[in-house]
Amino acid sequence: MVAVSLKKKSLGLKQTQSDPWQQVLEHYSEGDVVEGRVTKVVTFGAFVAGFSSILTGLNFIVSIQKLRAPGLTWNRLPLLLWALYATSVIQVLATPVLAITLVLLMFERTFKIGIFDPALGGDPILFQHFFWFYSHPAVYIMILPAMGVISEIIPVFSRKPIFGYRAIALASFGIALVAFIVWGHHLFVSGQSELANFVFSLLTMFVAVPTGVKVFSWVGTMYKGSIRFNAPMLYALGFLELFTIGGLTGVFLATLAIDVHLTDTYFVIAHFHYVMVGGTLMAIMGGFYHWFPKMFGKMYNESSAIVSFVLIFVGFNTTFFPQFIVGAMGMPRRYFNYIGAYETLNKFSTIGSYIIAMGFVVGLITILRGLKSGPKAPANPWGAKTLEWQTPSPPPHMNFDVEPVVTAGPYEYR
């Protein structure tokens, strides 16, 4: 009776002589009703928020199509804009699929129509197909702009024209295309047919082709270049290292026989972070330092920015590389505890996370000091060729007093 009384108190139940477990069931039934209402509201909110992605994609597409400066032909377009254009195509085409999925989910929850819920006669695997048809292209929504940033940084700090301009531009659209036909590799162990598994495994391998073209072109740009190891360039090099490791480990996960063992292990966690966090984060930081003088009209302390990079880079590898090993050993994800065999490598991951935090603290101090007391930035401190660097730092309200006429490409270094 004492144990029952304590449980009744912890659940907020009335102290009556009726069956306490009946009260527990009623308590959770009421919770399910509330949870169901909250789920509907959250689902509708996500549905509405999806329109922002669609409209943002349309905005970029129309702007790039219609608002280019005179002389800014497609062959003179900065590669960042090619990447943003391909990203926008993904947003416009993939986000409606998520919207349809959310509408079906709301219909199921509201009118009890069996679509995804097996208790109502629905198919939960169908939900996974809809979800991943959007969510895998969404990965490239984040990584393609990062690739565009890297394509801007490397030629500037290598003092060389970009190697394979058209190949990089077309590879952006190649990645966007492949993104729509590989979603099934997330369902290798979900019960889909062996034929579907084989097809999706083969198609996933093709992702390596356009991404490999980009990496090869970036390395070719640096070859025999006059490289300056400023903070933006170091972050670009960090991107190449981390993204390449993430991409190569993706081949493991695309291989059926290996993926059966590695699914839902920490190997997947490490792969994802090397691609998305290591790749995208390095590009974000590199791009921020690259355009910092242009945005704020101030220069940051270069030495401090380099220290920040070293800490983040070392900390990231210390955190996530051990997770490849524990994942291959079989450590599952989404568990709050683990056996002692994984303890040492998990301690390394914890230490690495502290090093990453130190790196960001140093980076934040660098940025704040640059904003407060950094020396005034010249109009073009890096000697870049793209249009934004042809204005004062920071740019005037309308960017240009007179509409510029483009007469050369964005990477014509000699």
C-alpha cells in the first residue's frame, strides 16, 4: 500500500479507495488526448513553416534569373550563386512532399483515416518513404551552399582561377538530381524489397561522382597556387578533410552488407557529423571570416582566428572519429548508457567536445574584439574579383551608386 500511495502521489492522482491502476490508465489517457492536440498544432505549424522554404527558394531562383547585372552571364556567375540556385531547386521541389505528408498526418489524427498508423490499417513504412524523400534532399539544402562558399574562398587564397568552373557548376545540379533518387538507403533494414535495396544502394554510390568532381576541382585549383593560410583558407582546408572523410564513410553505409551491421550505430552518428557539421560548420566559419571585413568594415585578429580554427578542428576529430570505432564495434545510438568496452573512446569524445567549446569561445572573443576595436577594413583586403568586393567596406545602402557592368569572370587571377 505504501508503494501504491507513493506512485499515486508522483502521478498526481486522487487519494481514493478505487483501483489505483485504473486511475493510472485514466491519467495517461488524458495525457494522450493532450499530446494528440499538441501534435496536431505542431504538425500544422511545421506545414505553415514549410512555405517559407518554398518561397525562399523561389526568391533566389527569380533573383538569379532576372536581377543579374549587365554582363553577368551564366558563365561569369560566381559559383556560390550556382550552388544557391541548385539548393533553391531542391527547396521548391522537395518541400511540397513534406507538406503533403503533414497534411496526410493531420487527416489521420483528426478523422482516424488509416494512412500511416497500422492500428488504423495504415502503413508506417509509407511515412518513412515520404519523410526521407524530403529529408535526404534537405541534407543537400545545407551542404550545397557550404560547397559554394568553399568555391569562393579557395581561388581567392590560392591566387588562381578556379579549376573546372563548368564542372563545379554542373556538379551542383548533379548533386541536386541524385538527392531525389537515393532516399531509400535510409530504409535498408525496414523491410523494403531486396530489389529496392539493391537499386537504392547502387544509386547512392553515384553521389560520389559529382561530389568527387568538386573535391578534385578544389584540389586542382590549389595545385601550384600561391596559397595564403589565412583563417578563411584554413577553414576551407578543414572542410576538405572533414567532408572527404564523411563522404568516404558514406560509401560504407551505402553498401548493403555493411549497412546491416552499422545501421543505428555510432558509425552513422560520426558519418553524419563529418559531412554536415564538419563540412557545413567549416564552410560557415570560413565564409564568416572571409566576408567579415565586407559586412562590418572591420578586420579581426588573424592569429586569434587561427587559434580558434585549430581548437575546433582538433576538438571535432577528437570528438567524432572515435565514434566510427565504437560504431563498428556495435555501440547503438539513442541509448543513454553503454557497456564498459566503449568507455575509453567515449571519454575521448567528451574531451573533444570541451576542446570544440574552447574553440568557439576563442572565436566569439575574436569576433567581438574585431567588431569593437578592429582596424578599419579596406574595400578589398583579400584581392578578390567578385562584385561585392568592388564596393566600400561595409557597402553603402544600395551597394553601388551606379549599376556595374561586368566585363570579366569572377576568378580571373594571373
